[in-house]
Amino acid sequence: MSVVVDTSGIHKHAAKRDLAALLAGVAALVFALAVLLYVLWLILAQPKATPFDADGVRCYRAAFEMACLKTAEPAR
């Protein structure tokens, strides 16, 4: 008496599990690279100065911050 065991269902399930793990790994890698690039952008973004306006104010902008300085009183 011989018994035949069908293992095709087991192999299909394992293949789907492996594919899901691979896709999850790729998604985690893409997310980590996006976070790394964002943090580097925040660190390395150089301040950009705006021209002086009529009141002698100049603003510096970097990433999410803006600081404005009043450099002189306007001529009267």
C-alpha cells in the first residue's frame, strides 16, 4: 500500500510567503532611503538669502525655518 502526498499547495503557499517577504524588504529599503535623503536635505540645505527690502530687512530661509534681520533703519 502506497500513499501519495500532494505537496503543491505547500509549495504555492511558500512561494507566496517568500514573494511577500521580498516585497516587504524592498518597501522597507525604499522607505529607509527616502528618510535618509530627507534628513540629509534638512542637514545640508544651505540658507538662502532674500534681497534687502525697502525697510532694510533681509530674510534667510533654510529647510523649514526663516529668520529675518533688520540691518538698518531706513533713510528718512
